[in-house]
Amino acid sequence: MRIARFTTGDDPRYAVVEEGSDDLVVLSGDPLYSPLEPTGQRVPLDSARLLAPVIPRSKVIGIGRNYAEHAAELGNEVPAEPIVFLKPNTAVVGPDDPVVPPPYTSHLEHEAELAVVISRICKDVPVERAKDVILGYTAANDMTARDVQRSDVTWTRGKAWDSSCPLGPYLVMDLDVSDLQVRCWVDDELRQDGSTAQMIVGVPELVAYVSRIFTLLPGDVILTGTPAGVGRVEPGQRVTVEIEGIGAFSNPVMRR
């Protein structure tokens, strides 16, 4: 099942995206906090603007170097344990929203990633219970100021700036994420073409690992790492991320 968060000029609403239909079936509330109850209203998809499918109430948790070839392309070893960093919810934008890098960077890079959306408050989740706390999955672009990430002791300035975490186009429930194609284009150039099967640490293990560090809240997002092929993006270019079973979305990059 695919869930959209959208607007037609009014407050954001949620809807089910039916297979084989061009309509959004509007829901009565936020799927994080209410049952999936249709209101009876239908909105043509082409008359709606898709928004980020979730705005975390708390945090976005990033995982670094979770694909061996990506670690190698940046000259790094595969870490013994997952590298964890945080992005604030102000980093999240949706499809077609501009990515605006901060003035302190001159080297911006894309990172296409599978994102996991948490369904409820949880802590110390066993690996075998991880699926019980997952609401669904979406696609993400972990935009990174690579020059600053390399120069700073922490990754905060390089990873956590406003608009650095585009999400979209849908939240997909009940998806087998063990082997999904992950691709990224800059304009018409295919840059990344990998699979979630290449992850060093899988989704259940990541959920369990980060839940041992801090409490996860409904709507928290876990970015699961990026495959090889990351590269530079310049203002004026457009970045498109596509994950099999979820869909594709894109964002323009621009300077203020």
C-alpha cells in the first residue's frame, strides 16, 4: 500500500494511492496516529502537490558507510559497527522542493537511500521484533556537504543543514526491502545503480542498533546508507532518486 502526503493549496492531507488509478483516496487523518479510514473524497493525482510523506516529530537517523563499495570510493574502511549521525526534522523537504546548500560549502554530493519510518515509541528493540515497529519505507536523498564533512570533527555541518534530506514520493507499507534497486540521476546522467541487498547491516539490525542508543518515536526516519556512485552536484542541476517498489522523485539544487 502506498500512502501520499499532499496538498491542493490547503493544509496537508494523506491519501492512499490506488494501483492502476490516477486518483488519491483521501484519508481521515495521519496514518501514524489514526486508522486508514477513507473519507470518500478522491483527488486527481495530477491536481495535487506531493509533499514529504512524513515529517519526523523528532529526528532523522543517518547511517554512514553501510555499503562496502561506497566506503571504498571515499577511501574509507568498512566500519566495525554502524556509523550513526542525526539530521533534524528541519532538514526534511519533499518532491520538487529546492535543495539549498549552506554558504559554507562548495562541494555538494547526492546519496540515494532507502528510508525506514518508525511507527511507535520503542527502545531496545530485538532484531526479530524490528518489523513490529516499522510503519513503512520511503526514498531519501542524504545530501552532503562533502568538503565540510571531511574537514570537521563531526558530520553535523556536513549533513544536518536545512533541506539536506529530501524524502518521497510515497510511504510504502508491507514492502520486502531485502533486494530493491536504488538509483540516482543528476539531470539525465545515471550516477548510482545499486541494491539494498548490498547493505552491510540490514534493516532489522539497524533498527535494533539505533534503538539501543536512543528512544525511537513515531515518524522517526532511519536512513540506511547509500550505494556506490555518489558525486558532485552543482546549483542549477536536478537530482532524481528512485527506489524499486516506492517510486521516483526529484529536487532542483539552487543557491540563495
